[in-house]
Amino acid sequence: MTGSFDYDLLVIGSGPSGRRAAVQASKFGRSVLVVDANPRVGGVSVHTGTIPSKTLRETVLNLTGWRERGFYGMAYRVKKDIGAGDLQARLTKTLDYEVDVLDHQFSRNGVQVERGFARFLDRHRIEILGEAGHSHVVSADKIVIAVGTTPYRPSNVPFDGKTVLDSDDIVRLSQLPRSLTVIGGGVIGIEYATIFSALDVRVTVVEARDTILDFIDRETVADFMHQLRDRGMNFRLGAPLEEIRIEAGQPVALLDGGRRVRSEMLLFTGGRTGATERLDLAACGLEADKRGRLKVDPDTFETEVPGIYATGDVIGFPSLASTSLEQGRIAACHACGEALPAAPSFFPYGIYSVPEISTVGLTEEQARAQGIPYECGIARLRETSRGHIMGLSGGMLKLVIALDTRKLLGVHIVGESATELIHIGQAVLNFGGTFDYFIDATFNYPTLAEAYKVAALDAWNRITPRRDELAHAGSVPMS
């Protein structure tokens, strides 16, 4: 205990950033309490976000035999009739395992956990409202807000949890639809749209903007959308949603310009809102923005109130479990007065769609906007021996390279194992390497990682003048 406080550090929320902050502080010898409103630890990541959506994806790919269809045809199935129960069975088992691991992690590190809603009384005191209305007050020297987010639910959308759903509802389906409309072309919408498309559900994506995933390299998105359209997914881009009606028991999306999209189910993905509403932030001197998010120092994750930190999705972009874990660690180090770890210059972004997308570093558009002379190298995954063995018909790996220094600027991958392959490029970027590394390196054969060498050689062919061109320019003496 520090001075007159009950705990050195109090963490509100047990998602990725909250649990990392709690465990890190405990390893520094600090007393730590985690307060979570849910019956089980894990936060949004474990119960409605990262783990459920990725488990659903993997279950669908396994049961449909998706990865084998390149050889055996689109009619190939591992299980002929797939129902919601098949998906829920694996999801339940996975979540139980994740919760058990987290409970054990807290226990062996001496982190105390209380269930209940936390409410600020001042900058050091928290009231915890538990079951049956019982409450008590605890104090802490430092506090980390890691409450995560909830789906944005505008009042004009007729959510019912059965035919009109948000991203929390979609992981609790009691039956699968034959058709699905997804409102929103962001990460969450595209992930679920492609997962259900892999189940042979007829999917239409509605997006008010003219593009989807507009922070991703445009050529990569174009390849991605070509694969989706090729298997029958529909896109209504540049089509703002005007209204959602229920007609004959089914949702109908009315779009600007008079178009109508009817389906058995509709998934609304209009972003997320920080789960800060019940915290009574004003009592500690904080104020969230209109989406419930908090402003922090990007180097320490301390808020405007000294000693109070915020980490994870509640502070906004990039809203990744991977980056949230590091945010929690950095916040705990600063709160405990320990040396801050150096943040890496580049972190990968993974989209667990079907197929996957992963990206790190500059896009081609960003390099152009910054005035960096660049060249690109591309490899098609189907052209690698491993890709052919796997029956891949699509997918690409793209390198963005600085012409003057030959340094790697960015890597963009769409296709099988993209979120695994990206880490090779991430390492080279963080070490300031050139694309020559990929040319000189020896990769296991056959692997999809060979695509790095293929893409690097593709760029080399464009960057390096041929011998006859050098001779014509007078750089090479003629024999």
C-alpha cells in the first residue's frame, strides 16, 4: 500500500490493455486491483470482439473446407449442413479457455479482481457498485481507464437482436441467415461480411463512401475486392443509408438515390463508442468526446489529469488488441516511475477477413503524398510453389521501396496467412533494412514467405538498369 491509498494502481477493465497494465505493475511489486463490470474477465476482446470474431472465422473456414476449394471445387464441404450451433460450440470452448488463462494470470501475479461498475468520486477514489446494489469505495495512487468500447447504436436504427444486429449480437446468433446486408465498409463490417460470404450467405455491403478500408493501400484493396466480387459479394459504394425499415419481417435498407437492399438479416457497423458513460468522469476532472473517447499523451498514455491513464480502444485509433497490450505496459511503467520502453516505429495492422489483409509502414499513396521517390514490387501468392500446393487462386504481397536509399517503406499483403507473413516485413522496417535483404535471404522452400523474395526481385527488375541500357548510356564499355 502506498501512503494512505488502498492500492498503488487501480485498473478499470480487464481487456488487453487493462490486464497488461495490471500484470506489469504487479511485477514491479505494486499492489493492484482490477475492477470489471462483466461476470468474467477478458473485456470486449475476449467476449464480443477479437477472440469471438476470429474464432468464428476459423470455424467457418474449417467446416466449409474453404482452404481446400482451390483443388476440390466450390461444392467441397467438410460438413454439409452448418448451423449456428456448430459455430457456438467452438466459440464457447475457446472463450472458456481464454478466461481460465486470464484468471490464472491474475492469480499467479497477485492481482486482485472485483466485479462491479466503477464510478469516480475524485481523482483517487472509486466507488464500486456490485451485485444486489451493494457498493463500497476504494482508493488508489494511480488509475488506468481501460473500459473498451461498445457498438455505436443510433436511435433511428431498429435494433432487435434477431434481424437487425450490431457486432455484439452477431456472435450470439441462434440461426444463420441466407442473406445479409452489412452497413459499413470498415474493418468490423468487412470482417463479418466476408466470414458470412464464406458460409455461402448472399452478402451485400453498403458504404456511404466511395471506397472501403480507405486507410489500406489502394492496389491491395482493389485485389481484395476483386476476390470478393468473384465469389458473388455485392457492394453498394457511395450510397449513404437513409433508413432501415422492416417489411414482411425482413429488414430493408433504403439508400440515397432510391435503391433498396432486402435481406433476412442486417448488420449495422457504424463504429464504436467508448464505454465511459457510467464512470462519472467529471468527478475526476475528465471529459470524453462525443464518441466517449479520452485524450491522452501519446508517449505515456496519461490523461490531462495527472495520475489517471487511459489505454486501449477507449482512446481511439488504432484500436488493436496488439497495440492495446503495449499501451497498457507503457502506462504501467510510467505510473510506477519505471523506465519507459521504446515504442517501435512500425506496428502491423491485421484485418481478419476472408481473405486476410495485413499492412505495415507506408502505403503507395502515402509515399507519393510525402514526395518520396519510390518503386513497388509485387508477388502473386498463387505463383509460389506453396501457393500452388495449397490451391490458392488469389492474393498478393506488395513492397514499397525508396528509390534513393533502397530502404523498405511498407509491406501490404492480401491472402492466406497475411497476418503471419507481415511480421517479416515489420522486422525489416523497424531495423531500417533495405529490400536487398529479401533478395539475399534464404527462405524455407516451399513457403508463402518466398513471396518476399519474388516481390523484391520484381522491384529490382524495375530499379536496376539492364546491361544493354547501361551500355547505351555509355556506362558500360562495349566489347
